[in-house]
Amino acid sequence: MRTTLRWLLSLVVLIGTVSAAGISTATAAEGSRAAATDIKDRLLAVPGMSLIEEKPYDGYRYFVLNYTQPVDHRHPKAGTFQQRITVLHKDVSRPTVMFTSGYNVSTTPSRSEPTRIVDGNQVSVEYRFFTPSRPQPADWSKLNIWQAASDQHRIFEALKPVYDQNWLTTGGSKGGMTATYYERFYPRDMDGVVAYVAPNDVVNKEDSAYDAFLAKVGPKECRVALQKVQRETLVRRTALEKKYKEYLAANNYTVKTVGSLDKAYEATVLDLVWGFWQYQPESACADVPDAATVSDDDLFAYVDEVGGWSSYADQGLTQYTPYYYQAGTQLGSPDISQPWLGDLSRYGYQPPRNFVPRDIPMKFQPSTMRDVDTWVRHHATRMLYVYGDNDPWGAEPFRLGKGARDSYVLHAPHANHGANVAALKDGDKALATARILDWAGLSGSTAKAPHDAQLDRSDTHRQRTLRP
């Protein structure tokens, strides 16, 4: 009996060993086949993925793709749209960074700072409703931060089998906000978040932090000079509006959305101080003209350089309708007082509603940003925020509470809206770099890729107006 039992046990072990070996061999074979398959074929094997074009770039494969997304993730059968994404492919054995500007995706190969630090792959995502990634017809009620985060979640789930190493998400400005919202709704997807210059307008109607910031930023003489230029542009409104009218006509621009040339003119002028500190270095203070002696032509040209006279023309607004819609429904927007203008301002800071066509309905949801802010304070895990000391958008930053773990808010001295890890003080830079590498599964590594002037352009979505 014992002999029979031993024989049966031996047979079971033998069968188990053979089976395990068979499974192991099959798994290894499948892994080899996957490794041998061209990356383009693997990407296009993802259901819903289609190729727009592949562009050559030394050391990488670069793909511009469309991915089929539900218009409404709560009702996926109610219609779909094509969302444009790009993939900068390094190697499936490297970490992957999901990048978004929060606006359109660039179809020129580029590499965000975290992608360079981890020497990895990059998946860049166009934000829903920015053309061409817009459902037709457009149901604007489906443009909100949860739907956009769900877009990212589906892309991650679709590509994780291809890129199975650690994932980070990143973005600058509205892209940093987008990375934060994605983490809030899908905290199990990413291994880390790197959010640059991300505004956090928790209470939309309380914006005194921005006023306090603008009263102290940079050298006093520079602040005063900018204020005088801004005042002078409103004092000379009659003469300069003639130039503005000629400028609009010469470029076939219209101002129907804002409602009048006067409103569009003032909106551009009121952005001057904010726009200067958002994008100009302190050294540009030397270029601020003398308001008392500057000619009309030079004054008009300076405002164009800093603020951009096309910003509030219909043709300048159209591309950014999705942003202004979100600002007026969920994100909030600054409303700064600028007391130095006195009664020269006729409209004050105009609300986002003025910059969105009237046939698109809008209603503000005050609880949305409060929810995100509370979540970050109490639940942030492996999140890094980087702000520039001279950037007005950093006046209302994300903050961390007792519930946050392995998360950091760091400030780059004298940096503006282009602040990044490289601009941090040495100790903070070392900390940020080490945490990014660790979250990417590269603890103790010095994986940073060599600088590439073409790939490593600024991460921040550069605008010459009051947009994050």
C-alpha cells in the first residue's frame, strides 16, 4: 500500500514538474515572440489604436497615433472619438512617462524632463476637446477633469502590456493640473507624479493671494515700471485702439466672442503685468520702456511682445475654447485687482465666460477644486510639485498635509512659469532627481539621458496671455 502511494505521489510530482516546465517554456516562448515583434506592430495590435504617421529620430522610434475613446466613460456605448497621442519609444525595458500639456499634443518629437531623467519612453496625450481630439458633435458637458483622467486611464491600461516597467505621469502648468487630477481619480495607475507649476485655485472667488504676490514679486523698480507702462497703454487708449483696429484688419482677425474691440484691447493690456512675470526673466526688467517717453509705436510693440494682441481675437481664442470652458466650469481663474490702474479699467479682469462662444452653455462647479485640494493634502503619495518663485500661477499652489506620503513641494529661486528640477537649489535638485528615479524603479541609478537640444525643449505650454 505504501509502495503504491509513493508511486502515485511520484507520478503527481512528475506530472506537475512536466506541466510547470511546459508552462514556463510556453511563457518564455511568448515573451521571446513579443520581444521579437516590431514595436509598431505591438502598438497597432492594441484595440482601437491606429497610425497617423511615424517620424524618424535617432535613438528612438516616434509614432503619432489615434486611440478610440468613449465620449462618455460612464456610458461607453454612447459614442466615440479619436484621441491623438504620440509615443517616443526608447525600449520596452525602460520606464515610461505619460506627458500632457493639458492642451494640444505636439507632433514633433520631444522629451519631458522626467523622461530624460529616467532615460525612458514617453507617451504624450492630447487633452480631449482640443482639435482634432474633439467629439463630433461636441457635447461640452463631457469636457471635465474626470472624463479626461479616464482617457488617460484607458491609455495606460491599453499600453501597460507593451510597456510593463514603472510609469510616471508629468506635465507643466495645465499639464501639471492634469497629472494631479489623473492621480486623484486613478491613484493606482502611476508609480509617481511630477507636476510642474500647477495652479490650485481652490476657492474661485477668493484671489487675494495673487494680489499679494504681484505686490512683492521681483525688484520694486521693475514692478513700478511695468505698472506705468500698463497705465500708459490705457491712457493712450484712443490712439492705440486705432493701431489695434488696423492690426486686426491686416490679419483678418475679428473680436465677436469678446464682444467689442474695446473689451479685447483692455483684456490684452490687463494681462501685461501677469504675462511679464509668467514668462520673462528678471533680466528683462531692463527692457521695460519708459512710459513717459515711449512712442505709440514702441508701446504697441512692447505690449504685443509681452501679451500678444492676437490673444483675444476670435482666431486667437478658438484653439483655447476648451481651456476657457474648463476655467469657467471647474478649474477657476484669477481675478486680480491691479489697483494702480484706478478708473482707467472699464471692465476689470473679464471672466472665462467672455472668451467662450455664447452657444456653449457654462455653469461653475465650486466643489470640484476643493475636492482635489483635499485629496492631495490627505492622500498624496509619490507626488512632486515644482514651482517658480517669480511665477504668478504659483501664488495658489498645491500643499501637502499630514496624510501625504513620499511627496514634496519644491520652489526654484527666481524661476518663472518654466521652472523645473534643473532650476532647483542643489539639495532640492538632488532630492527630486533621486525620488523620480526611485519611483521609476531605478533606485540608486544615474539613468539621465544626454541632453538633446531638439528633444529637450521647455515642458511648459508657452502662452503670451493669462492661461496656465
